Amino acid sequence: KAIHPPITQDNGIQGKVFLTFVVERDGSVSTVKILKGVDKSLDDEAVRAILASPKWSPGLQRGRAVRFRYQISLVFSMGR
């Protein structure tokens, strides 16, 4: 779970962070990169959340697990 860093909450910074990463054959995540960031604190938290996520399901090709690149966006919002 991504947590809105206190410094960005205090300054009212919110937005959507776009990331790309590789899901390995064992379901672990590697090579996390920011495609479009908002603020260094939010970007760092987005990377931390992806790296801390539970194992993903690997891609399948001809019935065998393969690595694949995935893109995702995480939204940091103050809520109401």
C-alpha cells in the first residue's frame, strides 16, 4: 500500500505517478523506473510500494513462466 508522505500532505502535493517495472519468472519485481513523476517524495513512495508488493503472476508463453514489462500508475490524493 502506498502511503502519502507527510511532507507532501503538508504542502498539498498530489497527483499520478507513472511507473514501469519487470515482473520476473518467480513473480518478483525488478527494474522499477518512473516514467512520469509528480514530486520526489511521491515518486520514491511509489517505487517503494511497488517493490514491497506481494509477488505478481509472471507472464506465460507456451505454458512457461516468462519475464514481462508492466506499466502502472499510482494516484496520490488527499481525499475529501
